[in-house]
Amino acid sequence: MKKTIRIIPHKNFTKQLSKQSPKVRTKAQERLHIFMQDPFNRTLNNHALTGKWDGHRSINISGDIRAIYKHSDNNIAIFIAIGSHSSLYR
């Protein structure tokens, strides 16, 4: 049986998520639920980042919205940021 991933939202992630539209917040909940069961599900487009986000990974939430996380020990993922592609990667 697969172990589920535990998600810990960083305070910045929680703050940024609260500023998103209700539609995006709902989609984020759906995607994070998928992530907990299968972090590399194809719909998430989970990929490693470079540059200022080197050592972090990103998943697609919806359209242009991405969530950035860092994998920690013992099946823990710390979600650090959420926002549009342009706002996160400038």
C-alpha cells in the first residue's frame, strides 16, 4: 500500500492561497488531495525547479496557477508559495 504524503502549508502559502479566487482555492484543494495520494500524477505536472527556486518542485493547480513545495523527510511536503506563473518566477 502506498504511503500518503503529508502536506504542511507554510504561512506564506496560506496567505497567498487566501488571496486567490474561490474557484482557484477549490481547485487547489482538489490538486493537493491528488498530490497526497500520488505526487507524480500526470495531471499535476510535478517538476523540479531551477534558479531562485533550485531544490524546490512545482505542481499545476489550474491554468496559470502553480504551487511550489519542498520535499522534506518522512513523506512530508512543505508548500511554500502559490500564484500565477509570472508572479512566482519573476
